[in-house]
Amino acid sequence: MASTYASQLNYGEKNIGIIRARIQTVEDIYRLIWTAVSSKQPIEVNYNRQHRLLCPHRLGRNREDQIRVLCYQYGGGSQSGLQPSGAEAKLSGVTLLEDDWHTAPNHSRPATCVIEADIDVDD
């Protein structure tokens, strides 16, 4: 999991504060989301400067062969309000949660953001 710590660096006569943070790699995020989908475990993320609570339903690739995830947002912030059909998003800062699983009534509707699924919650 990502961690942050601060230290001081002496540069000449000045003390400069340094903040070091572990950055999640694409592989880290992919592995966490895969785990969340396979175990029906919600995730917490920061997306578009909003704290969000999501249940990822499908992980795979879009038409441009980029990794994407189809999620149902059940809590947290949103610029447009919570969407009952789910949220399509590029994610970072992913944390697994011990919380109840949520889904939309229309979850089985085809999604265009993930055309080639690596894993689906219904697998």
C-alpha cells in the first residue's frame, strides 16, 4: 500500500522539507482491482479530485488496448452525482475495503469501456 513520509534535507544553509511517497504502479492497481473483482470486495479511490467508493465489476481493455475497469459507485464524491448505472473510470490510489458489495440492477448491460474482459464479477 502507498505510504508517505517526510524528512529534512540540508542544502547549504537551508533546510528543505522532502516528502517521499510510494506510487502505485499500473501492475499494483491491476492486481488490487483483480482481487476486488474476484472476491466482490469494494475499493476506495481518488479519481478526478474526488474520494470515491466503488465496486469494480469488470476489468479488461478498451478498443485502444488500454486497461480499463467498469465500476459501480456507491459512495463518495462526484461532480455529476452518483450514477445508478455505474462509473467508467481510469483509477489511481486504490485501496481494498472491508465493506458490503453493491451493484446496479442493470449490471449485465453491455459496457463499451471494457470490450475485452480479463475478469468479470459474474465469471
